[in-house]
Amino acid sequence: MVEFSNYSALWVWHLERNCLVHRVGIGRFDYSRRYQDADLEIVLRFSTKFNVPYYRLYAVVNGKSHFLIDRGEKEIQQLAKFISFHTGWRGVPHHVQRRGSDSGRVVG
């Protein structure tokens, strides 16, 4: 079991074999989401205004993607490896998201 959070406790991740719990909020104003039997997916997107690249990590459960976090390329790859190690989930090839689009993923 591994748990980590940010300093203000606005979000907490709890990791164990085949399970990730992502909690956001403080006290009774929190929201929790539990993921099991998932794969990890890294998606590269580009901002619509300046075409700046950014990376997002998703948990894919039954073909549906659930956003976890966005970071730089190196950080997102390290985080995906860390989560994969503790959950046993496999990563899927990362994708490039077409500019200004929330659909139409293309293998990159």
C-alpha cells in the first residue's frame, strides 16, 4: 500500500495491487474515485491558443478513460511507471490528441 498527497491535502492517491483511489477535497467536501482492473494511458495534447504540448495520464477501465493528472513528459512517464509498479497495471502506447479536439485519438 502506498499513499501520497499534496501539501494542502486537496488530493490524495492511495495505491495497492490492482487498485488506485483518487480523493480530491478536504473533509466532508471531498470526492473519491476508485479504479480497478485498469490500464494506464499517456496522452499528448496541444494547447489551442499557442500549440504548446502537455501530457495527461488516464486510467482506462473497460475502454473508458478517466483523467488522473497532467504533467511534463518526463514526470508523467515516471508517475506512470510508479503507479504501474504498485498496481500491476500495464501501460498502453501513448497517443497524440489532435489540436483543439477531445476525440479522435491517434497512435503516436
